[in-house]
Amino acid sequence: MVNGLNKELKDLLEHKFNLYNSTNFIIEDPISIPHAYDQKEDIEIISFLISIISWGNRKSIIKSGNKLKEILGSSPIDFIMRFKEHDLKKIDFVHRTFNKFDLIYFLKSLKNIYKNHDGLENVFSKNLNDEFMYNNISNFRKIFFSLNHEKRTEKHISNPKKNSACKRINMFLRWMVRNDGVVDFGVWKKIKPPMLSCPLDVHTANIGRKLNLISRKQNDLKTVLELDKKLRLFDKNDPVKYDYALFGMGVYEKF
């Protein structure tokens, strides 16, 4: 039950969620890139890649996202399944520390996942028996890095077993699972919104602390779980909708 001051906080979060969970949010956010696609596989592939490069300012992420669109063309799934080695040699891409060699491995691993593991949704959805998604993220990570690769490439997918907050993977999962017909896509049906975790970045963490939703100083997995448990008190069926409230207040308001 939410009462007293918690009721006031819930009302604030609901108000800010409704304010920022709008189509206007899409325009200035990296999620605008996958919104250019219609087919499920195209949406999830480009969304995964965009989420992985989502650090830095949003304008630079969108610029790099448009470069990814140029590389993958009108159908990312067709590119993934049909590319030849000479196609990969033509790739020229860099976003901060994510370079063309990282992208080439990611494309090869995605091909393996769609060819041999029935796609991203299936890999993330295996053995859904926990309250949270972190065991599934770990299992996905094992499959993703099962091909020969440079060790440095592993840093681009966070490891919850090392207490990482997994911000970018949690954002990707929010995009795929939440389905309110506004910003997120909701193209995945096996994972349910109550299992999702808030993508913890500097904005959500700072506002979370100001609202006493977070007591810990580190931005790590333990902090995400602390925040998640609070947000589930306000909406057990769709707790990560409040990511819009926290992120929006952090980016757009002097809170």
C-alpha cells in the first residue's frame, strides 16, 4: 500500500511519467533510430546495437545510430543473415571505444544467435524463473561471446555477475518488452514488464537519490535492485515506466 508521503511521491512520478512518456520524447532520443523500422527482427537488432553504443550525449549517439542504419540498410535481419566476409571488410564505424572490429564481431554473433538460437528474444527468455532478469542477461552474455573474439570486446556488454548496473541492456529490454503504444515497442511477449529493471544512468540515479528512492552512493547492481524494489511498490505491473519520470526530471528540469 502507498500512503502518506509515499502517495505524494507516487503522484509526482505518475505525473512526470505521463509528461515524458510521449512521442515528443522519441525525437531527441536514440530510440528514434529503431522507430524507423516495422519488422520485429529489424527493430530488435537495430535496437540492440543502438543500446550498446548509448553512452555519451544523445546527439552523438543518434549520429552514430544513423551510421549503423546506413551499414545495415532497410532490413537489418536481411543484412545479418546474408552478409559475406567481404561485406564486413567494407565497414567503417566508431563510436567512442566501440570500433569497427567490435561491430564486426557483434554482427557475427547476432548471425549465430538468429541462425542457431532462434533469435534475441528466445535467448533472453530462456529459463525465466527469477524475479529479475540478471541470470538471463548472464546467460545471454555467455551465448553472445561464445564465438572467437578479442577479450576487449566483452566490455561492451555489461556483466551482472561483476555487480554491473547493466544500464544499456536494461534499456534495451525496456524498449522490447514495455508495450503502451507510445515510446517502447513491446515486440517481445515472453518477458513480462514486472521483471524489468530501471536503466540506471547518472540522471536516474541523481534524481533517485534526491527523492530518497536510493540510499547507496554507487551506481551498481545493488543500487538498481534497491531502486527497483521501491518502484515496484508504486506499480508492480510496470515499474520501469518511472524511468521516464526520473530520466526526464534529470535531463530537462532543475530538480
